[in-house]
Amino acid sequence: MSDLLTCEFNIDTACVELCFADGSMISIDCTAVENEVADNMYQRSELDYLIYNDPVAYVNLILNGDPETYLKTVTEYNPLD
């Protein structure tokens, strides 16, 4: 992603959009990603934090990482008995 020009969250479409120097564009549907990988509200909250505060890290996690493992590592979920 060395030729990345912009990476930002579009609140109107609920997508993180990447624009590259060659004119190509990638749009990641954040709602679909959350529905696929997040099991609870804490994991969704972690993804939301990345979307709003560090969209490049979010894109890197989704495209190159393992979001399920990441979410299990960074979130702590203790259900009520």
C-alpha cells in the first residue's frame, strides 16, 4: 500500500474507502465485516474504535491480518452468570 493517497471512513456508506495513486479504489463494508467476525458488543466496539481512530490499521487488519484472533486477544468478555 505504498501508493495509498487517502484512507477514510465514509459515514454515509458505512465503508472505509482507500484511494490509490493509480486511480483505483477499494471500499470495505464495515457492517458486513462486523457481522462476519464480531461475536459480541465488545468486539464490535474494538472494530469501531479502529474505524474512527485508525482506519489504516483497520484496513491492514481486515486485508492482511486475522481479525478473529485479534479480537479474541484484545477484548475481554465476561458474561453475567
